[in-house]
Amino acid sequence: MVPNSLGDDGRSTLGEITKRASMPTQRCLALLEIARNAPLGDALELGSNVGLSGAYLATALRRRGGGSLVTVEGIAELAEAARRTAAIVGVEETMQVVCATFDDVIRDAGERRYAFVLLDGEHVPEPTVRYAEALRELLLPRGVMVIDDCSEATGMAEAFAEISAWDCWQRSWTDGRFGVLRLRG
Ligand SMILES: C[S@@+](CC[C@H](N)C(=O)[O-])C[C@H]1O[C@@H](n2cnc3c(N)ncnc32)[C@H](O)[C@@H]1O
């Protein structure tokens, strides 16, 4: 399902949304460890929310001295908040926030390819398998894809098992939350 508003009764504050949807600091740091092992190049994040994980990724790219992040958010108010986060952290030149659906961005990717992709959207099996199938075509050789929330509880563990069985991967593993896949070289 593609979100089109701030959701529930529309009364959630940005703070409440952030608390509910953003990765906690420890997960952002774990994400950076994984991203560090991706080849140098651009990164794509599907699911910006207010831009917290994006700000971590963009900072890491800047420190590595190469590549920029495109992060995608379907809700305009959240995309705007993510832009503000990027400006506060000082990574607005490295982090481009696109307000669009995941499907639109995948469809319009053209020749652009990514060294690192984070899928952090609906956290339900059906679109996840479909997005992963499209995203693997956007990865550079040896590029890394991370899928958030591959837990038993959400049914995503099964989806990750299905995705990791594709023979395009050199390696795949999960820590019970992130599912990580490295494309063959
Ligand atoms: C779990 S949050 C992302 C959290 C963020 N990565 C972080 O840790 O700071 C998922 C976000 O993806 C957005 N989203 C989910 N499905 C989408 C879709 N199909 N197209 C565009 N945005 C989507 C939601 O509005 C939500 O803000």
C-alpha cells in the first residue's frame, strides 16, 4: 500500500511518527557497518520517514569521500521533514530526498546503478519480494541490499528466505532484523 498522508487519525505529531518508524540509533550504527562493506558508489533508500537513517548513510558516504544518497518518501510532510534533517546534519548536498512512490522511482531509474540499497518501507512480504526483484537490477556488481525487519513476527523472514534463494547473490545473511544480500561480481 502506498501511503498518502500522515496516517492513523492524522493527529500523530512528527515526534510520535519518528519514534514509531525510525530506526533506533543502534540499528543505524549496525546499518553503517554493513554499508561500509559495499563498494564505493551511490546509495538508494526506499523509506525516508523523517530522514534519520538517511542522515547516517549520507554522513557515511561523505566520510568515505564518494557517492550520494537518494532517499524516497511517499508522504510529502515526511519528505519535507527529511530534507530538514539533512540540512540540520549538514548533508543536504549528499542526500537527495525524493517525494514519490517506490514503484515510480524504480521505474524511472534509467541507467542509474547503486552500490548500496536499503529497503525500509511497508515491512510486509508481498511488495518486499517484488521490490527486491526490481532493486537487484539496480545494483552494481558486488552491490549490497539491506531489507529491514526480516523477522518471523512480520512474516518477512519467509520473504527474505525466498529472496536469498535467488542465485544472483554471492552471499546473504540476517541478524534477525536486517536481511543482507551481496550481488555477485
Ligand atoms: C519504516 S519508515 C522508514 C524509516 C527510516 N528509514 C529511518 O529509519 O529513519 C518507512 C517509510 O516509508 C514510507 N513508505 C512506505 N511505503 C512506501 C511506498 N510504497 N512509496 C513511498 N514511500 C513509502 C512510509 O511513509 C514511511 O515513512
